[in-house]
Amino acid sequence: MTETMTVNQTTSKKGIPGSTLKLIAIITMFIDHTGAVILERMPMEHGILVLDVIFRLIGRLGFPIFCFLLIEGFMHTRNVWKYAFRLLLFAFISELPFNLAFMGSLFYKNYQNVFFTLFLGLCALITIKFIEEKFSQKAWLKYLLIIPATIVFMVIANLLKTDYSEMGVLTIVVMYLLRKNKVLEMTAGCIILNIMSLTEITAFFTIIPVSKYNGERGLNLKYVFYAFYPVHLLILYFIAYLMGIA
């Protein structure tokens, strides 16, 4: 879900590369969606309920890392419009698997997948960067314009009913504005998510791996990252279908 970052491949720094963060994000997302798609459709006996709560809490680590990687991709991509197009393309590709997995039907208008949120967040960053460059000598005007620009994309996310909706877009924007300090960036993002829901409390654990990020790409997982989202949703749907709980 993020753009490949341009790094010097001839050197290796200590810390965690981007590919490791991507793997953490997709693994925790898979665990979260296993709980949502399968466990929550099973009879809520005590053991299943406890396991589901654990799975969903682990899953809260995924989105903040996605936001961080989106921002890193935005800052390093050679072509931001191609980046935006890929996000939007996979948003549409993922929508039917998303509907099947979470709603059990091909079409559902009241809940859209997270790629749409990431796309709108990226559009907000493109707009903000334009404002920053256009009004670089007028800080007061720059921030005055950033606020309504952010609100526009938050409203769109809310109207489209995307996953994480307007708070997801706000998380991306605030993290971008605080990007010079990774710990502060992640802390602020997690605070916003917890304002949305206290079930996001475990998101704060993402501060640990992100603080170790060394700025390197690591393994090239770009298209694996994009494809994983719709594919894993289809897999979970078919598992649920075979279990008779889809």
C-alpha cells in the first residue's frame, strides 16, 4: 500500500528497513481480519470471545504503520500521481473482496475499504505540499489553508464511509506534519486514533518498531504489499464460506 522508497542499496544501516515494517503491518492486519471475518461470526463462547479480542487488539498495530509508510512513500516517490493512481486502482480492485469478507455480499455502499482512506490521505498530502511550497514565506497563511484542505478530504472520507473514515485522513495529515520526529509522529497518530476509539490503545506499540526505522527499503515488497490486501480478504471469505458462516 506504499510507494517504494529511494535508498542507497550499497550501504546497510542498523535498524529496521521499510520491508520489515510492511511485514509487521500486513501480518497484524491479517490477524485482525481473521478475527473480524471468522471469529466474530462463530458462536461467542468464552474462548472464542477472548481470542477475538486478542486478535483485534493485535490488529490495531496495522493502520498506524500503513500511515507511516504512506508518508514515507509520498516523500520519496518519483511520481506521486502514479502512486495515487495505484492506490485508487487497488481500492476498486479490493472493494468486492472487502464486501464479501465483511458483509457477505458483493455490493455494500455503507463501508469502503482502507485503500480509499489511504488514497484520500495521499490526496490531502499532495494538497498540503502544494500549499507549503506556494506559501513557504507566509507561515500563518500556510497553516490557515492546511486546515480547510484537511477538512475537505476528511469530509469526503466520511461521506464515502471509508475504513477509519475522517479520523484516518486526519491521522495521516497530522503524522505528516510531525514527520521530522518519528516518535512524536507516531504518538500523535495513535492519540488521534484513540480519540476515535479506545480499542485503538494497542496502536501505541507501533512507536517501537517505527522508532527503529533506518530509512532503507529492504526487500522489494511493493506489489506483494498491494496484492496482499484483496487476496487475503478473498481467502478469509472462502474459509468462512466453507465453515458455513459467510
